[in-house]
Amino acid sequence: MPRHDYYHILGVERSADAEAIKRAWRTVARQWHPDRNPDDPDAARRFKDAQEAWRTLSDPEKRQRYDQLGMLYTEDGRPPRPDEVSEVVGSLLGNLFKRRPARGRDLAARVDISLADVMKGATPSLSVTRKRVCNPCGGVGTLPENRRRCATCAGTGRSTRARLLRSACWHCNGRGWTAVQVCSACAGEGLCATPETLRVQVPPGVADGQKLRVGERGDEAPGATPGDLFVSVHIAPHPTLERRGDDLVLRVPVRFRELVLGARFELPSLDGPLAVALPPRAAAGHTASLTGRGLPRAQRSGRGDLHVSFELEVPTRLTEASEKALDSWFDALPPDAHPRRQRFDAAAKERP
Ligand SMILES: [Zn+2]
Ligand SMILES: [Zn+2]
């Protein structure tokens, strides 16, 4: 019994003439020939299927018998066994349910946004190529003028052969007609790849890598609901601000003098420049937390905080004059200028 539809195996229409079948057989045989696919069991199986399809479809008498019996056809003409009949019934019923997908395929895309977009939310535009129901053929895969009444079921679409099946005509799949030529716009698929531009709503506080669902903007499917589009959000790194959940961290390299004497800074934030004071004698790594200057909290009200971290930058280059000046500056310091170091030195001397 055929494992698959012989016409499908050779890739020809049911109405194909002997010449077209011969051409198709040569192409398929070349593709799956064992010499070209050594040690490939899948290719070997396909080649064997193609040989079987060719033996039957190239013989007018066998082909006629196959056209009438379909999956119940046997090459040697023996009647099918009961278990074979029930297998075919099972697969036909399966096909009835499988013929149309319930939904179109979901699609994936990505958008790139900035940290400022996370602050306010954004509606970036996005280009996707989605499959849409073919306009010329309405998703059927054949233009109306290229459909011929099915000879097997006389256009009823119902099986006439095997009474017990009482199911769709196997020749035309229950449509009552067969195609003599597939739709050229969609190559018979019923769907056409269509580029589209759409805008996506990115909510404030969105996380990096978060997937946003855009309902029914995936592939269409004839007679079914379109799939969904899943857009993953990528946030470009900000030149100065780092994100930590809803909070932001700003690392400011400060000079020794600024740490010792204090300084006022005008620092970048997502609300524009912020005046921040560094108090005199601050420790290296001193952090100022600005409440509510972080990112909006996703699905909650309020905002996170902005943590400004002042990090000491030691000079990497000194001139001879600056080195001397630094030396004399240290010499002029009172002895208790560095109390922690003083305590450490004392403890180390006591217990060497
Ligand atoms: Zn039919
Ligand atoms: Zn079409």
C-alpha cells in the first residue's frame, strides 16, 4: 500500500500527463538517488517511495486502479486486508481534522529602544513580513478558472468507492474539483509573504528582553484566526546610566580634590540635568540616592531611585612640579588627618 500520495511524492498534479510524470520522476530520482545520498536512510526511503510511485503512475492500467482506490491500492492487485482498511480510515479521519490549521503561525520580531524610551514608553515602528491570504485565489491556491470538476466523485466531493468510509472524496479531498494549474501569485500555498510596517506599544518600565504580544499580527491562515506577533524588546546601553531593576546607577569618577573639598555636579539623568552635591571629606565610593529619579515601576505606580556613586580616580599622570606640590601638600597635613591609617599603623606595630 502507498505510504503517501504518489502524485505528491513526485510533485505533480493529479491531471498530469505521462510526459510530465516522467519528467517529475527523473527530477525526484536524481534528488534522492542513493549514489548522491550515501548512508542517508531518509533519502533511501524517499527514493524507494518515488520508485513505487513511478512504477504505478507510469503504467496506465495501474494508475487507473490507483486513482480509484487511493490509499487502498496495492501494486499486485490483491484486495486490502482489514487492518489496512482501518488504517486508511483512521488516517482519513485524521486528515479531516488536520486539513486546516486552527490558527496562523506566530511570528517573532525585535525592536531596539533607548533607556529614555523605557522612561516614557514608546511606539517604535517595526517591519515584518507576514503571510497573508492570497488575494487572487482567496487562499484556495487555484484560480476559479483553473478548477475542473472532479471526475471521481462527479463534483460532489464525497467518496463513491468505499461506502464504509462515507467521507470526503479522496481524489479531490472533498472539494469536488481538482486544480489544473496552481495560482501563480502564491504558488498554490494560498498565502503570500507581505511586508508590513506597524507600530508597537512599548509600555514605560519595560524590561530588557521582555516579549510583547501583538494579537493577530502573525501569519494569516485561510479561514482561521491569524497567529500572534511576539516582539522582544532590546534596550540599548546608555552612555552613563546603568539599569538595576527599576533603579538607575550613575558612576561618577571624581578627583581627589573634589572628594576632599566637596563639589557640586550637574549630572545627567532621564529627567534632564540634576544638581547633586558631594559633601566635603566624603569617602571614595560615597553614594547619594535620589528617591524617585529612577525608572517607572512596571505595572505599579511610582518610580525607582537614582543612585549616584562617586568613585575616586587617581591621577594617571603627574608632572614633576605636581609631584613635588603633592609631596609638600601631604607634609603640611596634621598628623591625625588619616585616623584610620593611624590606627592601623599603631595596631600593626603592636602585633607585628
Ligand atoms: Zn472528488
Ligand atoms: Zn493564490
